Amino acid sequence: YPYLDQFDGWMNATGTGSSTVTYSYNAMSVRSNSTSDSNYSDYEGSGKNNMFFGSSAYFATNNITLPSATGYTLTFGTEKYDGNNKEACFDPAEFHVYLSNDGAKWVEQTYTFAGTAAGRWNVATADFSLPAGTKPLSICVKVDVASVYRMDDFKLVISEGGAAVDFSKGVEMDFTAGGGNTGGN
């Protein structure tokens, strides 16, 4: 299971906003077991390499070039599997999604998760509206619990949007400090 800085097969950004994208991460590896299109999945996942969150892990997609739209929907497949607690279900309180317009101050987003069964892949969805003129956008996913969460099929699309994002209420966090993989499982 290579760390992200040891294998670039996980990089598959597409779309008009992807040409300027950079990544920052810590304690992240690429996995091909328990894929999002397996019999452990309750959505039609891609089944491609998925991200596995180790200890103190985060994954940030930075500098997404946005069009003039303000409404967006972010979706991603995710799974929580805890071999020590097979009844543990995905918990949004442990799996955080942040947005930033400057890469320094981050606003946590609420989202819905379609699943209710332990150890199953399903889709998380966040609908939000950005202030007009937001360019660029960075999205960071951070987990509180090591070695139980995976993510796949990360996608941002223009939509009707949802709750307004107020970047002035962002909290300073440094998602570049790790700069790579400093550990994890």
C-alpha cells in the first residue's frame, strides 16, 4: 500500500478547474482492496484506487480554478471499516470537510452520508454556495480516527448550491505542514 508520494496513479483530476490543482496530504496511502465497486459498496463506485487515512491524516485538493458559478455540490464515496469494532458506522463527527478560498483559513462544511450500515461504502454529499468571485477553491478532508476511513470518487460540480459559505468565519489551519506522508497505516 504505497503512500501518495510513492505512487501517482491516484491523480486523475479532470474538468476545466483541474489544470491548476495541487495536493497536500499527510499519512495517506493508496489502496486497491475493498474497492468502491465491490460487494461492500452501496453506490456505483469507480472501483479505482482509493485513499486510506492513517494517523493524523488529511487530504487537500488545492487551487481549484472555479468558473463564475456560485452553487456547487461536492460528492465522494467513503467507507468506515473498523476491524476492532465491526459495528462501527461512518460518523460525520470524525470525518471533516473544509473549504478555503486562501489556503489558510478553513470553513467546515456539513454534508449528508447516504449509508447507515457498518463497513459499507456509500456517498457523501455537500451542497454549498460560495461568494461571487471566489477563485480559487481548496477542499480538505481530515479524519479524527486513524486507519478506519477510505475515500474515493471525489467530485465537485456546479449545482443550485446550498448554504452560503462565509470565508470570514474561517479558522486558521495549516494543511501543508505535513507536506507528505509522515506516518500512518
